[in-house]
Amino acid sequence: MASTLAPHAAANHQITLRRGQFWIPGERVATTGGTVQRAPMFVQWEAPPHAARPYPLVLVHGGGGQGTDWTGTPDGRPGWATRLVEAGFAVYVVDRCGHGRSPYHPDVVGAMGGQFPYEAAKDLFLPDAAEPEQSQWTYGRDIGSGDLDQLLCPMGPLPADLAESQRMDADRLARLLDIVGPAVLVTHSAGAAPGWLAADARPDAVAAIVAIEPIGPPFAVVPGMGKLSWGLTAHRIGYQPELARPEDAERADPATLRVPGLAGTPISVVSGGASAFAEFAPHIAGFLTTLGASAEHLHLPDYGVTGNGHGLTFEANSDHTVVPVIRWITAQESTAAS
């Protein structure tokens, strides 16, 4: 880690006294050893010392990561969660089912996929081809780098069944929304799919969605994970008219596809200037608009924030990458209030 100070001595963020944690329970399952719980979701929250902004934020991590993706950076700086609290938001950070503090037992949850290797992390977060443009990756680039170790430490396997993984995540997110009320979902990468599904399940509880570098494009095969068979999700989403099979969605004229649960939902698809995900971000925004959402593409270089790859939430300028997102969310608050 780059800092020469011990973490407790680096006074670079505010501390609140309003914080807590709880779980969204999973299903109860009978086993030969007794009744167990399947795939609960851990939630930690923090809020400003006084009144928060109108909508709380629910932060959903990507891939094989965990909630700590939002709370810190590989070099030990405060993450987006802290900066969002400092900006006045109540923030709920989840560990998706089977990740981080959300327990995973394959006999109950289902088979695990493969462990996330250093090589895959390099290809995703710091590909060699992007090095000239990715100026905000100031960490080590080689296996053996302490910063790269910090990036990999929290990353574990996903459930092998991508559709069931997304279903579980979306179910728990929907029940979290039942508790916190109308909120803004802020997702990253593979966390976007549970966000789309949760919004479909609880349309009145999702004020807006910020999808940071969401997986795609529609109907893509995601290496090491599986296919987004239903468009932007592997699990069935609520098309109307209802479609019997995912193939029906893929073969349909996109102009005929609608998801009533996303109708009118403000969505910002955020991409970094040095990320391969920026190539298909406009296609995701366009697909969401076709489905009925009010989606737009927020490309960071258009806002003067350059040099970012897929991990823009924890790269060297993470305090700057969050600013356009904060402005976009507050603009949605103003629109809702008018």
C-alpha cells in the first residue's frame, strides 16, 4: 500500500456516528443436519450525522468482489461509499449472495464457479493495450505488486449458475428496498444485472439507477460467467408481452421489447475513457431506452475526468470520478421534487 501512514493515522475522511448493519435473510432449507439458511445478503449502512438527502443509495458491487469495493481503494484511501456519505447521502452497501460477509455453502447455495485469477483481473482492470490511456491506474501492474494483491484479496468465486445468482441477489435487493423505501441503486459491472431485476420487481421503490461500467452488451456471453440470455440479465426479466424463452427476446425486433418495471426509470450508464466497456455503454443505454427507461450515457471524459478504466470507482482519481455521479443523482432529486 502506497501510504506511509498507518491507516488509523491517515485523517482523510469524516467519521459519522450513524452506522449499522443487518442481513436480508435467505430461504430456509431443510437438510439432513437441520434447517439452514440459503444465501443471506449482508448490509452495512452509514448516514450523515444529521438529515440525509431525500433518497438513500444502495451500492451493489460487481463480479466476484464484495461490499469493500465501495469502502476503500487498493492503496488504502476512502472509497466512494465514504465520499457519498460526506456528500449528504445515507448509503447502504451490500455483499451480494455468497460474497464477502454473505455466507456461501455449495451444498445449499449451489456449485461455485472458478476462482478469479490475477491474469483475469489484469485483463479486466488494467489490460496492457489500455496502458497508454489508463493514466489513473497508478498502482503496480505486475503479479507480485502489493496493490494488485489488495485488489485480488476480496475477490472470490461466483455461483456457477449465473441466472440463479442474479435471482437471489435481486430478491434480497428487492426486500432491502422494502425496508429502506425509495432509493437510488448504484451498481458496478456484474452488479448491474441484479439492479435491473430489482427495479423490475420493485419499480415504485427505485428512484433512479446509476450503472457504473455495467456488463453487456445485450445478449452477450460474458467470459467466465455465462450469457445474458434475457438481454441485460441471465435471469428472466418482466417483458410484456411475456416471453416464454430467452431466445424469443434475442430474436425479437428490439423496438417491440418492453419491461414495464423499468418504464420511466432514470438511468445513467457511466463509463471510463480508457475502458473497453465504454464501447458498448451506448448500446446498453439505448437498449434500456427501448425497454421504456429514461436512460442516458455518462462518459466521464465528457465531464473532464480522463484516464479511467473499468475500476474507476477505486482508481487514483476516485474522488473525481464520483463527482459527475453525485451531480447526476442530485439532478434527479430536483426533477422528482419539481
